[in-house]
Amino acid sequence: MVTTTKTKNEGRFHHAVGSTIFISRWLQAPLYLGLIVAQAVYVALFWKELVHLVQDFGHMDEETIMLIVLGLVDVVMIANLLIMVIIGGYETFVSRINMRGHPDEPEWLSHVNPNVLKVKLAMSIIGISSIHLLKSFIEAHRMEPETLMWQTIIHMAFILSAISLALIDRMSGLPPAHSKDDD
């Protein structure tokens, strides 16, 4: 009788601990909401820079216009990265969004998993780094050669990291992620 009560209590305890751990994933939801606020800041920054470009383009040289446009592209790429992290992370680690079949559902969402998300994030970071490096090359005459060298080395490190992540994902031998086309 004592053993049965003890076993039931242990079972309840293990269930309560497991349930608490499972429910704790919701602690991440405010983080994703915070990233949405950060994205709103990037939208405001984009419009601020676009208005500046349109209002002052008559007084700018080609290099300045190119740098502002690259800045706009950079903001868009960071916003894309934020969307991937917000939607992909929430869907992967917190809860399903249940947008299957919605006409606006992003194609990549149908086969998101932590490995796919890591590779996509790495590729986005490379894109953002490429824009920064291009801006630096345009302004190379104003920069220290050592700064350009380190920016290039860091960019190459991003590329090697992305290649490594993709190779590790491929070598893991997991079957390809399920996509809508497989249905």
C-alpha cells in the first residue's frame, strides 16, 4: 500500500515537472513580441532614410545615394532576418501558427525546423554582411586598410560558418524536410 502511494506520488511529481518544463516554452513568446517591436523600429528607420533620400537627392552625389540605397537594402535584409526568427522560432519552439493553406503563408514555413532555420539565418547574415562590406568598399578611401581587412576576414568567417552548418545538416543524414509539394 505504501509502495503504491509512493509510486503514484512520484508519477504525479514527474508529470508536474514535465508539464512545467513543457509550458515554459511560452516564456519565449514575449521575446518574439519584442522582436516585432524591433522590426517596427526598422520600418520607421527605413522610411526616415527613404524620405531623406527623396528630399535631398538633388544635393547628393552618386556615392552618397548609393550608400543610402545600400542602407535601405540592409534594413530590408535585417527585417527579413527578423521575420524568419520571429515566425520560424515561434513555430519551431513555442507553438504552431496554423497558417497552413493561407494564401500568404511563406513557402519556407512549410518545412521549417531548427536545422533549416540555422542555415537560412546564416545565409541572411552573410547577405547583411555583404551589404556592409560593399558599403565599406565604396567608402574605402575614408577607411583604414586594417579595418577593411578585418571586415573581410569576419565576412569570410560568416561564409565558412554557413558552409559548415549546411554540410553538418547534410551529413546528419536526416531525410529532407517535408514541403507542400510532397502533399
